[in-house]
Amino acid sequence: MEGCGMSCIKYLLVVFNALFLIFGVVIIAAACVDMGLIKGFAGMETTGHETDAVLIAVGVLIILVAAFGCFGAWKESTKLLYIFAGCLIIIILLELSVGIAAAALRPQIEGTMKTQLRASFIKNKSTKEEDSTYREFWDKIQNNLECCGVTGPDNYGASEPRLNPSFSCCPPDDSDRAVEIKRSDCLSLEKYYKEGCEDKVLSTVHSAGMTVIVCGILFCFLEVAGIILALWLAHAIKSEGKSRETA
């Protein structure tokens, strides 16, 4: 293909497809992180990750379509470029559908998570030492998010069995003192975290969900640009073919 203008469109489309590949990986990664957070904070129940699963599938589809688009641009095939543009339109519609569904379902997912968190906290309080699954779950949340209880440390003593806040509610202590001394010091001086975990969990999950939505919106703009470039290149190839026939 001769002419810098058309050559530039071709190579620009190849570059855009390379960006599609990267964004496809980003969407998959963001959806996986969001799914992991929902699974990790939902009281060990699997719920609310269906839209993330669809987004992961869309991300894989994007990577395949991007590779197809690179091939079509490089081979200067109008048919492949039209198919590529059509695939991008389908992907945009899928992303919009998933985005609307995710936005509509998010309050329901967060409400379910609240219920499951509270149920798992009750099980955490009543669990036996030998059945430490729920205890490990809450120790992990309280350590990682620097929080205590569902709405605060008072949750531990608010109902039967009445307990002192867990040692995982206490800030890290790097001193050489024995664990029991550290725990006693934390409880007696009330050094434990005062903020509840529920708000922190929901805030973390909400932020992850917004990251996925923002990635999807940005990628839609990139896909529209890719469609325009693909159609532009296909039109340029057709025009050049006609000019050669009449020459």
C-alpha cells in the first residue's frame, strides 16, 4: 500500500489493537480482583460475582478480537476489517449490558454481603477452638482492614457469648513481649481498632467495582476509535483498489 496517509492508518490501527490487548488484560485483572474481594469478604459464601465472570469472558473475547484486528490490518483485508469492526460493536453492547447490570445489582450484592458478614461474625463468636474457619476469616479481615467487629469492638460483648475483642483487632506490636502480655496490654488500654469492619469491607468492594466500571467506560471510547479507524482503513483500501482499476 502506497501513500503515507494510508500507511499511517494501517500502523495506527495495529497500535490500537495492541492497546486493546493490554486493556483486555486490564479488564480481566480488574474483574478478578473485584471477584476475589467479593468472595473474600462475603462470609465465605459465593455470591454476586456473576457480572465479573461475564467481564472476564468479555476480556478474553477482546484479546481474541484484537489479535484478529491486527491480522486484518496487516493483511489489508477489507472483509477482515469489517468483521473486526462488527465484533467491536458487539463487545461494546456486551460491556454496556454488563455495566448496567452491575450497577443495578451492586446495591443488592452489598446488602447480601452485609447479611453474610453479620452471620459469619455470630458464627465466629460461637465457634469452637477446633473449628477455627470463621475465626481465621475474621482475623484476616480485622488485620488487613484495621477494623474490629461488624460495627465496632462493642459487638464482641453485645450478645452471648460475651467476649473481649479479638487480638486481631489490635494494631501490630513488634516488641519482644509475649503474645499474652501484648493482648492484655491492648485490651486493658483499649488500643484495639475502634472502627467496624462492615463499612470498610463495603467501601473496599465498592472501590473495586468502580474501578471495573471506569475501565469499561474508558475502553468503550477506545473501541469506538478502533471502529472508526478500521472502517476508515477499509474505505481507503477500497478507494485505492478502484483507482488502480480505472488507471
